[in-house]
Amino acid sequence: MWNAERDWLDREFQTRQPLARLVPVFVVQSAEIQKLVHDGAVDVGVDIFPSKPFHRHPQLESYIYDRMMLVTHYEKITEDSQPISASPADINGLEGPFLLVDGHTGLREGVRGYLETHKIKLEQQFPPTIVDVLQRVETGMGVSILPEQLFKGAFQAERVDKLSLILKLEIATGVFFRTEDQKPGVKAVRACFREHANRPSSIFQR
């Protein structure tokens, strides 16, 4: 996700803090992100489909800024024209497996919740990374639901169809920070996400 998001975030951060720079630290689980922020090891944590904060701190701001897309091999749905959108019934009609990124990430849990809510029964498999998911989809070895933003950045998958979901699934991006932290850089990151988001998310509001 960092590869897909870094250009706009770096650019907008630099307009606010020209003498500072962002240094990413990569972890897998939302709990790890929150612990790093809580312990002061990092100033800000960013997660998609964020888990509810485990402690009073860190504080969470969340925003809706992107939608999820059904991603299939380009011959899976139709050979002549690409449909605009797909329903849960369309997904259930595909040949699986359904590919979910391994690990208890916000992305995986968000998509699994969607599958359960809409009774999508495809066998699930768990490649280790998004790159592995896309490689399998491109070779006709499965289908997935991934953020649209991925295909506007680093991933230029040519042999896949990307379909809107009739029953929408939108990404909530969570920004974790320590409430008492008033560093200019922290304020700048929060402002970047606030202005970039389509609208505030209501998830986990207190």
C-alpha cells in the first residue's frame, strides 16, 4: 500500500513541512501499529480497515478515501466486454479460489467481513503478499477484492478485469497518533489524510 500511496503523501507533506521527511516503518498487524505509536517508537501509524484502538491511546481518526474492486483474470467474467460491476451472486458464480493476503491485517479482515456478510462461499486461500495475489489472478488461479488505488500506483496489472462492487466496500484509512503529541509533523500528516479523504468515516466514533 505504501508504494501506491507514497507519491501524494510525500508531496502534500512536503508542502506543509519542507524541512522534514517521512520515514516509513513496515509492520503487518494493526495491533503492532498501535503499539509502536502507544510506546512512542513512531509518531503516527496508518492502517487500512483499522482495528478499534486497544487502549485509550493512541487516538484514531478515520477517513473513507477509496473503494474496493473485484479483481479477476480477464477471461473469467466475459470475453467480449468488461461488465461495469459485480454482485455477490456474480462472485459466487466464479471459479475460485478467493485470494486473501495472509496475516491478520485490516485489509484481510475487512474483505473477510464482506464475504461473510454477503454469503460468498468460495474457497479461501492466503498468498503472503498483494503481489502474490495479483500474480495468481493474472494467471487465472483465483479472484480477489483489492483497493482501486493499487492500480493507480505501483501495480499495473494488464491481464485482469477490475469491477465495481454493486454492494460497495469502501476503505477506511485509520491514522493513529498520541493525543498529547502536538509535533508539527504529526499535525501535517493528519492534515494530509484529512484533505485527501473523500469524507470522514463514522467507524469507531466515540
